[in-house]
Amino acid sequence: MIPVQYRDSQTEEIIERRYEEGAPSIGQRVQIDSHEYQVLFRWRCVPTSCIVYVRRVEQEMRAEQAA
């Protein structure tokens, strides 16, 4: 398990810190609180930690993809 820090891609604000089995891949969707986010890119991913930049997936985008 490695510590992963999720940051907002626009503001660089830390959204959440948690331990994961591995670093999330680019394009992967992750659930943070009650919102869904998409991984845009990873920064400083090493075996001991990872910083991941994400953007929130809007309701409309999810509805389009479901159709």
C-alpha cells in the first residue's frame, strides 16, 4: 500500500489523502467522498508515494457515456 494524494488539477488543492494498493492509472475514475473524479496525470509517482491530479466528472458527462 502506498500513500496517494489526490489534488484538484485547477487549484492544486489537496482533495484527499489515502492509501491505495497501487498508483491509479491515467484516465481511471475514482470515488472521493460522494463525487466521481477522473485521473488526469500523476506527478512524482515513486514506490513509496504518489501525487495524482484529478478533475471532477460532471453529472452530464456520466449520463452521456451511459447512453
